[in-house]
Amino acid sequence: MSEALITVLDWVAILCIFAGAALSLVAGAGLLRFPDLLSRMHTAAKPQVLGLLLVLVGIGIRLIPVETDVFSVGTLFLVGFFQMLTIPVAGHIVTRVAYRTERIDSGTMVRDEMAEHIEARRAADKNR
Amino acid sequence: MSDPRQKRPLGLTALRRRLGKVQLPVALGMTLVWMLLFKGFQPRWESLGLLVLGFLVSVLIMLLFPLPPITPGLRFRPLHMIRLAAYVFREMALASIQVTIMTFRPEPVRNSMVAVPMRTESDLMMVFTAIATSIIPGTVIAEAERTERILYVHVLGADTEEAMEEGRRGVRKLEEGFVMALGTREDIAALRAGGVEKLGRGEKT
Amino acid sequence: MNALWIAIGVMLGLAALAGLTRMMIGPSILDRALSVDVLLASALTGAGAYAAFHRDPTVLPTLLVLSLLGFIGSVSLAKFVARRTEDEDVVSPAEALAGSERPDQPDQPDQSDQREETP
């Protein structure tokens, strides 16, 4: 592989990893700044999915010149796949537990359609 | 379907019943993961042994922890799948920028919980939609109501009715994408009809 | 190019510091679980950056393990919180939606949160 091509690939890879690290930093800032748990959840989900995918792409590109085996690319795919499957589940479970144990700061909530639905259901039950 | 807690007679019949529950596609997928983990894709004799061993281990796992089968009705449409993937990735990037802006804006953030009624009957579509919604920053599933087919989505920064409607539209677009890419013909019909049917309840598509 | 690598390291360090701060001041245990997730994400990114910098694929299995560990950690913590608040008779929204009557109870402060405040 020519020297120039490798340089270009390296720059692409490093920009990907840089973007991933920047997303991590934004997530850290969001953790400190947002007042309630659910808002923090949104910022936390960002480096876990998009940031990690960017970093994986960066690693893949960086490894092109030295790696001829499918092994490391397969591992990268597996990491990305597992992360994309597990992060939504974990986020959902944490959100659900937070909502059920009433740890939600209602001060930041403008409108809660779930609570409205529950109220409507309860009222319908009472009338029956 | 039998209750997993009830006592089963140990013996050949029980084993055969368990074996009947082994789903071949899932076992093959697990074998693939096994091969990836153990560097199995090289032209050498050990790879064959790895393949057999991986398959045996995945069958054993499925014997020990049987799962209910995925309901049939996945129909793969590659073109729609590519379009959906492009949509999800673009949305992920855009939403990341949006959340970043929201993080560094001085005014306090305001959120809403939005109810999104699903238009299809399939559980699988609901799961896919929920996963994709949670992957995209700015929206996270708080509760999934299976009987009524409603997803409750927490939307970051939705402080007006328009913003809530925007979040709802995003989830519905994801659902549409998944049904078009993977759903059966009934799902697509339900998508079209359900959209019209629910118009009477005040939701706009 | 070296400056960019250093910047990546600094940003990851700052992100980890922010996560640690939230872990220390986080009012509830779920906040702490969340900050552990962010810490893990920074660790993943850091290990990945290491692999990319040295063009060294040997740390990639570590990434795999870390990505699964984060999931198991946050799910088990959430389950733990749910189990612990079960005694306090908090009716879940799903149960309420299913139509079970919920006895009107006075708003009592969450006891588990108070327990966490004491070191």
C-alpha cells in the first residue's frame, strides 16, 4: 500500500476517534449539568452508541495496513453489535425503574402523557 | 407452551422435547460468534473442530436455557433495510449534535413523556422500534405497554406541543421503516390501515 | 497528528473526571449507575484509542468484555433498586394501567435515598 494512502487513512481514523472522544466529553459535561436523571440518561447514551461506533470505525481503518486477518474486524463488529443491542435495554430498564420508584424530578417535566393515561384509566375504573 | 417452572420427567422424551425447541438459526448465529471469538476463520484443520465444538456448545446452551421461538414473519427487504440504516445513522448524528447544543445552552432543559401508539400487531416490530428509538440520542423508552401497544417515550427538550409531536413523528417514522424493511404483508397492511384508524383519536401521522 | 492524539487523551480524561464527580455527588444510586456507564464508555474509547494508536489488535477482546460488563452492571443495579423499593409499596405504572386499584398513600420521602447519603 502506498505511503500517501496510508496517511490519508490515518487522518480519517484519527478524526473518527477524535469525534468519539469529543462525544464522551460532551456526555461528561451533560452528566454534570443536567438536573434530573432522565435528562442525564440522554447524554449518557450518546458516547455509548455513536461515539463507540466512530471509535470502532477508526480502529478498523488504522488496522488496515497491518492486519490481513478477519479476526480483529470480526471482533470490532461484535463489539458494535453487542453495544447496539444492550445499551437500549439497559437504558430502558434504568428509566423504567426510575419512573416506577418515582425518582423523576417533575420540575423539568412539561407534560407526562403516561401519568395522564394512568389517571384516565383510574378514573374509568372508578366510574365502572 | 409449557410452564418452565413445572417439574418435567427426566428421560429421553423430555430430552427430545427440549431438542425440538432448539432453533437452528439462533444456534448458527451463536456458532458464528464462537468462531469470531476463537479466530476460526482461517484455512486450517482446527477451524473445522472449532465449528463443530461451537455448534455443540450453542445447542447445549439452548437445551439448558430454552427460549420461546421468534414468531415467524420476518421478511427481509434489502433495499428498505439500507434506507432504514441510512436514516437511523443520519438521525443519530443529527440528534447527537442537537443534544450537544442542548447541553451547552444556558437555559434549563425541559422534557416530556410522549405516548406513541403502535400501528402494527407484531411484538417484534415493537421491540425493533424501541431499540432504535433508544439508540438515537434524545429519546429513550420509559415503558412499553404490550396489550395496548403503546410506547412511552421520554423526549429531551420537548417543551412545546410541536416538539412533542416532532418526537412522536420520529418514532413513527422508525416504526414505518422497520415494518417496510422486515415486516410481513399483514404488518404493512396494518401500518397503512392503523394510521388511518387512529386518526380519529387525535393523533396525526 | 500527535497533537490530536494528545487532545483525545485529555478529552477522555476530562470525561472520566466528570463521570467520577457525578458518581460522588449523584443524589440517587441510579445516577451513580449512569455515571459508571459513562466511565465505562470512556474506558472503551480509551482502550480503542490505544489499539488504534499502536495499531495493536490484542486489546480488542477487552473491548468486547467491557461492552458486555456495562450492560450487566447497570441492569443488575437497576434490578437491585427495584427490589429494594418493593417493600415500600410503590405501585408500578403498568399495574395501575392494568386496572388494579391503588390505595391513596401519603407522599413519603424515598427512604433508600436517605440511606445512601450517609457514608
